[in-house]
Amino acid sequence: MSLAETLDRQLDAMQRFVTLLREERQSLTQGEIDGPELKRLAEAKSQVAAELETLDAQRRDVMRELGHGESRQSAERAATEAQRLDSWHQLRTIGEEARQLNRINGLLAMNRMEQNQRMLNFLKEAAGSTLYEPDGRSRRQGLNRISSRV
């Protein structure tokens, strides 16, 4: 496979990866989390990430075969020779966007997990306290301590 073909395929895969990251961010910012959708996105991201790793290794192999090193300058020279300098620059730009989206999505997921943990802690505390008096009357004081953080 030529360097031009490899860069084109790598750019296509990176664009698909960013699209999945955007979908994931959208899903994570919804009021109600769609677990099956997040699972689907995680699986799709994993597949595209594996494809990106393979394509990156292929690109490096082709560059070595063409006598180029692995530095950024060598990659630019090789992309220029393959008439794909624009693709290389796009790949780097989209790769940075993917890095940022992945970081943001990680923070959103962590925030959701912390929020869920606070709610679980509250429910465990509420369930652990007796909600009824021995005579069957409601003892509501356990639920009056709802935290504003939940």
C-alpha cells in the first residue's frame, strides 16, 4: 500500500473516530444516560482505534521503506512527496480534536459516575435507617437529610 493510500485511510478512520467521540459526548450530556448506546459507541470506538493503530504502523513501515525516519519533519517530507501534505495536516488537526474530545468525554463520564455514587450512598444510608416506627407509623426523618449534592 502506498503512503498516499495509507494517509487517506488513516484520515478517514480518524474522522470516523471523531464522529463517534462527538456522539459519545452528546450521549453523556443527555439528562438520562442511554447505557446500550454508550456500549455501542464504546465498541465502535474500540474497533476504529484498533484500525487507527494498524494504519499508523503501516504508515510508519511505508515511511521506513521510502527511507524516511519517524520524526514529524520526516512525516511531513514523506507526505509532501506523496502529494498528501494537506491530508497529513488534517490528520494531525483531527487527531488533536480527538484527543480533546476524549479528555472531555472522560471528565463527563467521571462526573456521571461520581453523581451516581453520591445517589447510591444516599439510598444506602436511607435504606439503612428505619423508615417506620414499631407501630407502623412513618419515620420520615431519614429522608429529610437529602443532600443538595445528589
